[in-house]
Amino acid sequence: MIEYAKQTDTSRSWIRDRIFLGLTFGEYVKRLITPFNIVAGIIVLVGLVLIGIRFTQGLGAVTAASQEQPWGLFLAWGLFSGVPLSATGFVLGTAVYIFGLKEYHPVVKNAILIGFLGYLFAVIFLLVDLGRPWRLPYPMFVSFGTPSVLFFVAWSVSLHLALYLVEFSPSISAWGGWKTLRRWASAITVGLTIFLIALSTLHQSALGAMFLLAPGKLYPLWYSPYIPHLFLISAIAAGLCLVILASLLSRWFLKDQADPTYLTSLDKITLGLGTASSFVLIAYFAVKIIALAHGNHWNLLNTSYGYMFLFELFIFTLLPCFLFVFAGRRGKVGLVQVTALLTIIGVVFNRFNVSLFALNWQLPHREFFNWKEFLILIAIVTIQILVYRGFVIRMPVLREHPEFKGEHAVI
């Protein structure tokens, strides 16, 4: 009986220290009552009510979806924009664990966490859009075929989630005090990263390959045999730039959760990632021009869709490339951060063009999304931000765990 009481006290102490940050449940709840949390709670509550309406009354109750245009914000943002932004872990993991660029180590755990949450919430958006969660495994196990792009995308997203979770598990095990699990997870980090590189390369391009099945539906300026390559290259740029932006936001809002090594290294890391982004963007610009020439669609540039295509090409691709080069040469960290935001907007703009605005362009009347759909999107993104903050506050993401300092090669 005494031993059981000791085990119970130990469990309560562990929960109090690890979950409630050393506070009692009452103290923790009081600490949650802040203006930010109140606003976020209202947004989430409204979103959950609308999600309930979606599942009880159907997709048409909250979206503008139709048989002619079934895709809306849930896929344009949640899948086609969210997945390239989730390339953070793939890009930084490759740089640190494969190419040995240890100067970027302070941000790699943050990049992996962002990638993991990005794929997790991409699945959540898919669940909301599909409406039948129990049908999600069908492309993987029931109605599938290896030549199917959807078969590959379904398996790839699932494997990405699992790989990111295992790759982030050293931070989870350090938080939980599970040293054996941490040693095991750290030992396979390099192997996981290699697998993740191959999987991410195929997956990011496979999202683009899905549109090869719709040559008459996607406007010719965006439809090209090169679209898988364009999706992959732009995802690398998005991953680099989101790490830059996330580093800035963590310095602003989560500074108390970061150690001095992380904070003092951010400027140098930001400049380095900006330089890398410029190379990726110039490659993306070149492939875009090649794709345009291959399709011989020069005459379409003098149309409303053509102006949108040129705006995307020059303002969101070529301009950031030059800004990154200029900022890197002058050491202007702030300009690199602004340019990273511009690049992220550009990648999202491209994904919206491909999956929403320029898709089914021949339909006479189109409504792209419903206001209820937009509120659901904002609610899910808010939950994603709250979950991210919960991880960072509790786990060694922006800092080294005191018991494992110096183990940079494997964390």
C-alpha cells in the first residue's frame, strides 16, 4: 500500500512538473487566462462549432464546393500550401545531419517540430474536407494501385508523420526523462534523415504530379510536365524561408524559452539561409521559364491570368532572389526576414493559383470559398499555433536540455 502511494505521488509529481510546468492544476488554469488565450479560445470555439456543422450537415453547409469545383480552402491551404511549408525539417535535417553544417544545429529541432505539425495538420484539413475519417486509409489499403499518385501521396503523408515524430523524439524523450528511448532515437537520426530526404523529394513532386491528370482543367500557364519539379524546388525555398521567419517569431514571443546559444546564433543562421534561398529561387525561376517555353504559351501572358502569372514570377520569385543577395552581401538581417515572408507568400500564392484560382478556369461562374470555410481555416491554424507553443514551452526545442548538453551530433 505504501509502495502504491509512492508510485501515485511520483506520477502526480511527474504530471505537475512536465505538463503543468511545476504549478498546481488551479494555478495553471489561472495562468492560461491571458488576452491572447481568450481571443484564441473564442476563435477555436467558433471553428469547432462550424466543424460540427460540417460533419452533421455536409460539406455544402460551410463551403462553396460543388461538383464542378470540389476543392476549396481546406486543400488549397491545408494540403497544397501546408505541405511545402512543412519542408522545414527535411531541408534543415539534410543540411545538419547529412552535409554536416553544424552551424545550423540550433534551429534544426525547431524546424523538425514545424515540419511534424505541418504534416499533422495537413491530415486534419484532409479529414475535415473528406468528411469521412474512416475512409482516409482507403487509398492506402483498400482501393489502391502503385501507379496511382493518390496512393503514393497517402502513404507518403503517413510515413512523413511517423518519421518526423521519431526524428523529434530525442526532444520528447529528453523532456520525459526517458534516457534509453533518447539514445535509441538519437542513434537512428542520420538513417531517418536519409529516408526522409528520399520520401520528401518524391512526395513534394507527387503533389505537383497530381495536376498532370487534369490538362484541360488547369490553365496552360501553370500546367506543364515540369510541375513536379517546380513543386519540389518551391517547397525547398518555402522550408528555408519558414525557418527564417519562425526564428524571428521565436525571438519575439518565445525568448524566455530559448538559451543564449540559440539567440546569439540566429543572425548568422538567418543570413546563411537567405543566401541558400537565393540559389533555390533562381533555380525555380529558370525552371518556370523553361516550362513556359516548353508549352509555348507566350501569347497567354497578355491575359488576366497571364498578368497574375507574371506577378507571381517577378514579384514573388525574381525580386526575392535579388533581395536575398543584396541583404546577404550587406549583412541586413531584417531585410532577409522580410524577404523570407515575401517568398512564403509567393509559394502560397502559387499553390492557390494551381489548386484553386487557375483550376477549372473555364467554368462561367465560380465561388472560391465560403466565409464559414475561412473561419474554420483560421480556427485550425490557431490550434496549430497553440500546439506548437505548448511543445516549445515544455520541451527542449529552442534550448538544450541540461542533462544532454554538448550532444550536438545526434540531437
